Amino acid sequence: MFNLILFGPPGSGKGTQSEKLIEKFGWIHLSTGDLLRKEIANETQLGLEAKAFMDKGQLVPDEVVIGMIGSALDANPTAKGFLFDGFPRTTAQAEALDALLTSKGSEITLVLALEVSEEELVARLLNRGKTSSRPDDRNEDVIRKRLLEYDQKTAIVAHHYAKFDKVAKVKGEGSIDEIFQSLREQIEARQPA
Ligand code: ADP
């Protein structure tokens, strides 16, 4: 199995690149943001609880997202790999993910970290807010809060995987195709096509 974490701050292009990567490599795409938005759309209890955090730009509690990922892994027993997008976002989530994968005889293969300047991130998110239905992209204070959460809680997740020499940095500015090529090269260096 090839298990990839696509890592990076809000607005770094994880969603866009994930779509291209799963099409190319045939992995299962697990985006906690998408899973949470589905729960909200279906008006579930979990969705209702998560929405309060998301609308403020705060992280949803660890146990909620860990539970969602555990179910998604169980639901796809024959997957040839998973692409984790927007997860793990805290060290506790990373440790839980490692344990879940270990229990399935697997592990994280690679973490690709997209690097984009803060100025560019805010511009991209505000721009996305003009057309998207996501309330968290429409308000600059919420965007700044999400970036702060990333700096304070998520950035350190890369250190967790760097200890195991699993992290590669990729420039997240440039054209979508250029960035995709850089990601692809890193993946193929670890898994010959
Ligand atoms: P972005 O990366 O642009 O912020 P996401 O769709 O990944 O967008 O996440 C949107 C929101 O969903 C986050 O601000 C957070 O509230 C919640 N969320 C998503 N993934 C997680 C996670 N792994 N842990 C906690 N909260 C999460």
C-alpha cells in the first residue's frame, strides 16, 4: 500500500492536487474537510457539532475526525493506498493514524508538504470565498484564525514524520500542472511507476 499525506496550510492547494493525484495513482481520497461538510449537509449530529468549530475557523475535536478516518479505513479494505488530505492536523491525530495503519499492517509511506507564502494563502482563500459555498472562506477573520490554528497545532505534525525521514517539501506556487509534476516526481521516486 502507498499511503500519502498531502500536507500544507489552508489554501495551499491540497484539494486541487488531491483530485489529480487520485486520478493518476488510483488511491482512495480521504479529506476530513469534505467528510465533515458531508455530515453538515446531511444534518447529522456529528455535522451539527463540527459546524460550530468550522464556522469559527477552529479545529474540530480530535476524537471526531479520528473516528471518521477509522471508519473510512475500515470501509475500504482492498484499497491500494490512501491519500490523506487535511488529516492529520494535530500530533494526537498523527499518532492515532499511525496506530490505525499499524493495526492493518501498513504505515505512512510519504508526507508531501506544500509550501505557499501566507500572503498568497490569504489571497487564494478570499478569492475562493467569492465563488464557494464555504462560509469559512468568506470572512477574513476566520481565514486568519485557520492559518493561526495551522501554525500553532498543525505545522508540528511535519516534525513527527520528519523523525522517520518521510517528509518532502514541494513548492506550492506556480501552475497547477507544475506543482502536480513536482508531487508526482516525489511519489515516483519512492514507488517506480
Ligand atoms: P482548509 O484546509 O482550506 O481549511 P478543510 O476542508 O481541510 O479546509 O477544513 C475545513 C475545516 O474543517 C477546518 O478549518 C476545521 O475546522 C475542520 N477540519 C478539517 N479537517 C480537520 C482535522 N483533521 N482536524 C480538525 N478539524 C478539521
